[in-house]
Amino acid sequence: MESTSVPARREVTPLELFFDLVYVFAIGQLSHQLLAHPTWTGAAQTLVLYLAVYAAWAYTTWAVTLVPAEDPRTRRMLLAVMFLGLFMNAAIPRAFGDAGWVFVATFLLIHLGRTVWLLTVGLDRVNQEHFRRVLVWFVAPTPLWVTGAAVDGGARLAWWAAALLIELAGTWTAHPLPGRRLESRQVGFAGGHLLERGRLFVIIALGETVMTTGTALTAAPYEPMTLLTSGVALTGTVALFWLFFSRSERVVRHFQRTEDPMRAARSGVISLMASVAGLIVVAVADERVIAHPLEHAGVTTNLLLFGGPALYLVPQAWHGATLFDDLLRSRLLALSALVIGCAVTTTAPAYLSAVIAAAIVVALAVFEESRPAGDARARVYAGTVTVTGAGRGLRRARVARSKGGAP
């Protein structure tokens, strides 16, 4: 097994922050898409678009973790992806209308082009072999993407969903081919850089919830109910921020000791994908409640209000259980409370549902913050890009079934 010496942490460059601006735009587009189409079909369309956007960001970020942004070739690649990403993200509101070809063409150029680029920059033998397999997995669903762009309505959604299922299967299994898969243990990887990039992506999503609250507050009449619902929305966002970022240095220290940073980082990329989706849902819920605080919450608003935080918390709990064999009871209780709250408040005013949902999240944050820092059960797996190691015995048991590899 090759082992390369790669620094665990590397500074995030200004160009990478500049690149992320395209995804500030994308998160806003996706939340507005869901707000405009709060139906099951609209939610499915938003999910498909989100998964494609997230894949474009995640794989590009992984590439820059392998080939630092200081390299002139990487700078050129980032700017090219940023250029194409602007057009891809601008097409989001009309991707299931007359802009389907724009969305698919730019997405495929990013996805395939970046992977081909990685194969030309002199990666080590292990990663070179892995990204050949990644390219096969990316080419396989291309006909489904193209077919989807050529049809309309529900057929487009079905074709694109099928393409994404292949993409997700590849990400989840680390892109194996018959007789060929990557054992990533002890492969050098700057996982601390990926950790930081994931945290910044969460900031983008949290920023969208804050901007949504501010925009809704500006548009609504300045009445006590408007001030109440805006305050509740911001309080809930702060609690979600705290649950993600508290004790993050502890996470970094554990990451520096793990024997398989690449596998841990891949697990984090997967869980980050779900957590950011939860924040988009939270942003939409906040805007609906601020605009119509006295209406009955109903099923749709309640699913957004309680489902958003649940979707945010579940992957973090899963990630902790996967890497540490440690599932926090406080998270399970909070998730149970969110399910019960969603079920029993459908006929309540929207503002009351919002207060209850925020209270559950705030209570969880306060409880976990009050636990002793050394209590293993109270660890907050801040950043779904948490990358730590389990005990050595647990690690040895898992290495045998580790798939390894890039996302």
C-alpha cells in the first residue's frame, strides 16, 4: 500500500472562497425553488437539482484537496468550474422547463471535465487508479441525464433521478469495479482542508437561512407577530449553528490521529450533503411562517418546520455512530420530539409550530453544551465533515470492510 505524506491541514485560499460565491447563489436558488413549489413533486425536483449542485461542489472541493489551489493548473480548473457553475445554478428555476439542456450540459461539463483533468495532473498511483473508476461511474449515467433533458415533465424527473441514484451509489461505495476497489487506509490526504471546506459550505447554507429571515422580515408588516416569528427563526438558526460548530477543535485533533482520513472524509461528505439539505428546508419553513404566522400550520408547513431540523440532525447522528459506534441519546430524544411535534401541531397556528420546533433545537443545544467536554456520549460531531477515529479495536474490525476512496 502506498502512503504519501500530506499535511492534515492546509489553509483555504481566497480563490476557494471566491469559488464558493457561486454556491451562495445556488443555495438561494434552491430554497426559492422549494418555496415556489411546496408539493411532493416540487420537493422531488428540488432534491434532484440540489444533489447535482452538491456533487459539483463536493467533487471539485475534493479535487482541490488533492491538488492544492496554489497550483496554477488548479486555479484554472476552479475558475472554469465557477464559470460553468454560474450558468448551471442560474438554470435551476427553469431546469424542469426550457432550461433543462443548460443545466445538464453545464453539469456534465463540470463533472466529466474535472475528472479528466484530475487524470492529467500527476496524481499518485492509488488516486490515479481510483479516478479512472470514478470516470467510468460518471460516464455510465450520462445517457440518462441527456435523455431527461430531451423529455418533459415527470419523465424528466424520473430520468434525472435514475442518473442520480447511480451517482449516489458510486459515492456511497467509493466507485468500485469488478475486482478493483481502493483500500484508502494510510493513503495521504489533507483531510483537515476538506473539513474546513465543509464547514464553510455549512456557513453558506446557514447564511441563506439568515438572509431568508431578513428578507421575510423586510417584506412583512412590522407587527408583534412578525417580530416574534423572525426572532424565533433566528434563534433556531443560532442553535443549529451551535450544534454543528461547537467543540470543532476536538474534532480536528481526532482527525489528525485517524489512520484512514480519506474514508472518514468521504463519510463526512455524504453526511454533509443531507445536513445542508436540511438547512435549505429550514430556510423555506422560516419564510413561510414569517409571511403567514396566524394560518394553520398544516402538513406542508409542519413537514418543513420539523423535518428541516430532523434532516439536519440525522446525518450527524449517523456519522457519529458510524465512526465512533456512539449514538447520542440526546439526539435521538430530540428527533423523537420533532416527529411528535410535527404530528400534533398540524392544526395549530404556524407561529406556535415554529416556536415548538425551535424550542426543541435550542433545548438540544443547551443540553449538549452543558455536558462535560470529556464525556464521550456528549461529543457534538460538529461538521458533518467530522473526521475522527474510533478505538483501535473498532478500527481494526472496520478496516476489513472499508471501501475507502474519494466521494
